[in-house]
Amino acid sequence: MAKIELLVGTTLGGAEYVADELAAQLSSLGHENQIHLAPELADLDPKSLWLIVSSTHGAGDLPDNIVPFFDEIAAKNPDLSQTKFAICAIGDSSYDTFCQGPEKLSKLLLQCGAQVYVDKIQIDIQYDHIPEDPALEWLSQWQDQL
């Protein structure tokens, strides 16, 4: 079974709830997983899958709780060539910065050599009022690859 690190960027708790639902589904399949609300590089296994569940805050920024992680990666520029990641971005399409926060983290991870595991999902709360539903459907599409 796979090991998955769920890195959560949340302002009001919605992304955390989505991460909880994804973790429950992964656990039901026998996968080891851990949710990180304040991720730090030292706490993460670079060989596990990093599943990033994050909303966008302000003008296309990451939520405050995950900014220190972003800053740590930017400062240390670690070798993440053994790391694979997937992005579950949550946003509101009425803003022109729709899902841009998680996209910034994705670009930084790629610069450090990490590889995209599956295509990201961008959940629009304008249309998906229960964001965990499309997130779980997205996970169902590729969970057999783990």
C-alpha cells in the first residue's frame, strides 16, 4: 500500500474538511496517510505521494497556514526528484485569481524536481457547493494506481 502525505492549505476550514474526506477514503483502501496542517520538510517523506489540498486566499495567494512551507521550500531549494505530488485546488471562479494559490506551490515543487502524479483538479465553489464530492470522485479516478 502507498504512503500519502496530505498537505492542507486552508483559511476557513473547507480544504481541511476535503482533506479529511480524502484521507478517510485512502484509509479505507488500506493506504497509510497523514494530514499536515502546518507542513515542514523535515516531517515529510520525499518518497511518498504529496497530496496537496488547498484553497486560494486573497489575491491568488496560499492560505496563511501553508505559507511557511512554501517559504521553506523557496529558501532551501531541496532536491525533490524522488517526490510525486497531486493538487486538489479549491477556489471561486468569480475571482480572476481562481485557484492560483496552489498553482504557485505546484510551480515551486516542479522547480525543485518534483513530478506531477496525476492531473490536478480545480474545484469551483460557485458550482460545487460540497467540494468534497468532486474531490472524492477525482481520487476515485486514480486511486487504483497507488
